[in-house]
Amino acid sequence: MLDLIIRGGQVVTPMGVGEWDVAVQGEKIVAVAAPGTLPDEGARVIDASGTIVVPGGIEPHAHISAPIMGHGDLKTAPPAEVSRAALFGGTTTLLDFAIQYPGIDIPQAIQERTTEWQGNSYADYAHHLMLLGAIPPEIFGSIHEAVEDGHPTIKIFTTNIRPPATTGEPRMVGTGHLHDLMVEIQKMNAMLLVHSEDDDMVQHMYQKLAREERTEWYNMHLVHSAESEDVSFRRVLRVAEWTGAPVYFVHVSATQGLQNILEARSNGRPVYGETLHNYCCFGAENYKEENGMKYHTYPSLKSEDDRQSLWNGIVNNGLSTMATDEYCTSWETKIAGRTVSDVTGGHNGAEARMGVTYSEGVSRRGMSLQRFVDVTSANAAKIMGLYPRKGVLAPGSDADITLIDTNFKRKLTINDFHISDYSIWEGFEADGWPVTTLLRGNVVVEGGEFKAVAGSGKFIPRKIDPAVTNRPVA
């Protein structure tokens, strides 16, 4: 006997879009069938008329309960707060970072995340590894164990992001260590995530603007420039060509970064790119607003041409995922920094991600519904090793399901959000918005009411399909 049937909506599957019934038993989808062909005796029936029915969103890039750079022991919002807001926004799985700081090993980094998340999340979750600075030989030697245990994604930085006096632990991985890491990743069928900027250029611009007394926050795009992204992407891709390693570029922010990804993919290389919905919706001119640092996420907002290029990459081709780089702080913390050296990056974006992508991408730019599912869920599931358990409406998959109300058409207010005390999306003109969310068959958001049980989110171990690491399949 079925537990639940979703009926009457436009259901988005890999095989197409249609007014099908979706049947759920326990935590799994058991059927996607023609209307009226499923027995509904004893099952709860959800009337999805006027909605688009899609897989629950997957946020591939979030910093949750993470140290806030330049703010001592202060941390970003914890799992309970971020996961609750994410479910309101139709996102059912979150991926954050187990950070291997100098002095601790990878198992300790994973244990720290386990302690932080276990029993504290409403949504399902997984962890990337993050390696900082020079990588010791013993860390190289232990990566394979983490991959085998279900953590097949490793992130590094090619820049320290901020000047040394304000950055804390060094982040930059040099090209030699990058090469050696790629060799290991290629052998293990893992995925390398790269925050890719040229550190020489970044640090040079910090110093140059300081000499010229032009350190106001609204010059951030001169420090974290499109040229720096271009040069660094090219270097990383060249090393990847030598080693055969797959690469996933986080937060692509410029036309040049997108072009480099397109070129690599056209040659059949396993190269992927994500952008962020704030990069797609705001530009460097927004920095000049009062408290315009509220829009900032590292690297930086770029030009209007870059913004339009990123949308083209999401709507049509080139970029695989829409992420947020979730980094939720209070308004007071967010606007405390006033210079290019001390501005706090990030924002509370996971809740708005699917609605913003649907409103701007589908409603206003004509993105297909299947492409919408790809960039908000399916591609992240494939690249990060969650597919087909997550990211698809198909028999055997987790019943993570989001209903988007196509009649939701109005400007958003702060009351539409469920985390922090501000949102850069206040005033955004929504044209379609998530209204109902299911996690593993349980209705967790419905009619504006939150119904999830505290701590019900599960850790999801992952394994990447070799096809994903050998050619560009997502």
C-alpha cells in the first residue's frame, strides 16, 4: 500500500515533463505513473495543481558552523538553522566542509563535522574535505581512506584570499602540491574542488590599493579580478591536463572563467563549474550602494557583462550547478568590515537559491524545466556522488521532492525568510517559489508550516560514478 501520492502537478523527470502521479512508500519513490493509474486507497494525496514538481534541491557549497574570517571564535549559522531555512526553500541536501587544519589529520576533521551535524540537522547532509596550505605527506597518504568512507570530494585554494595579516591559517596550495594532489585524485576516482584565483595578482592589488588609498570595499572587484580568475583557471586546467584529474571550479564569477571551462569540456575533459545566484543577480556596481558590502562573496561580484554571461552558462551550457557559498552571519557582522581587506564574504543564500533560479532562469529567461532540475539538483548529485539516490524523481530514489508554486508572483519581504536578520533577496521579484518540501517521504514544509523533526537529517555517504570523472557528463 502506498503512503503518499503527489497528483496534478507538472512533474520533471529525465525522460521529460508531464502531469504524472508520483507515488511514495516509506522513504522512497516507488512509481511515476500516468494520472489515475495508481491505487490511492489509504494513501495521502497531495494536490499539486498549479505547481512544478521537482527533485529536492542539492546545495553543493555551504560553510555551516564555520569560523568567520577575521572575527575570532565567531562562527556562521549552525546546521539546525541553515537546514531549516534550506527546507523552506526546497533544498533537501547540504554539502559543507570538513577542514583539515595544520596540526590535525583528516579523520579528526571528519569527526569534528560529525559532532557538529549528527542529530542537529533537519536536512540530509554530506561533507567535502578541505585542505589548507602546504599538504604534508601523511595527509596525502590518508586521503584514500576518506574517499573510501564516502567523502570523495576535496577542496583546495590557489589563493590566501585576504592579506596575510587578516586571513588566519594560510589557505593557498602551491602548484607543486596541486599537481601531486591531482595525481592522487585521478587514481582514486575522486573530484577536486578549486577556489581558483591567482594569489600573486590578488596580493599585489591589496598592496597597490593601500598605497593609493583606495581601500574602500567597493573596489573589491579590482582585487579579486576577472583577469586573476582567468590566469588561475588556465594554470589549474593545464595541470589537470597533465594529470588527467577531474576539476570542479567553485563560484565561477567571470566570463573568462566560463570560457575556460567551455573550452576544456569541448575537448572531452571532466571539468565542471558552479556559479552563485548572487553573482548572477548582482554586479560590482551594487557594491557602491549604502552598505553595499552586503552583496559580497569571495572572489567578488564582477561586471554586468559577466553577470549576463553567467546566466547564459546556467540557462544554456557551460556551468553545471547553481550554488550559494552559504556563509550566514548577522547583519552586524556582515557590515562590520569597510575595506577590501576586512569585508566579510558570504550570505544566507541556501533558502533563496531554488526560487531565485526558477524566477529568473525559468520564468524570465526561458530555461527549460529539465535544465532547472539539472542546475539545482541533478548535476550536483552526479558530480558529488549522490546520484541516483538524490537528484532525480525515479523509482528507487529518495522521496526528496519540492513543489514550486507557479502562481507565487510578488516582491519578497524579510518575512519570507527563516534565518538571520537580513537578506540580500529582500525586494526580489519572485515569479514562482517553493511552497512544499518532502524529505525522504516526509512532508517537512507545507502551507508555510515547518513540520520536520529535529535531528532527522541523515549523513549520506557518497561514491562518484567513474563516467563523471572521465568526461563531462553533467
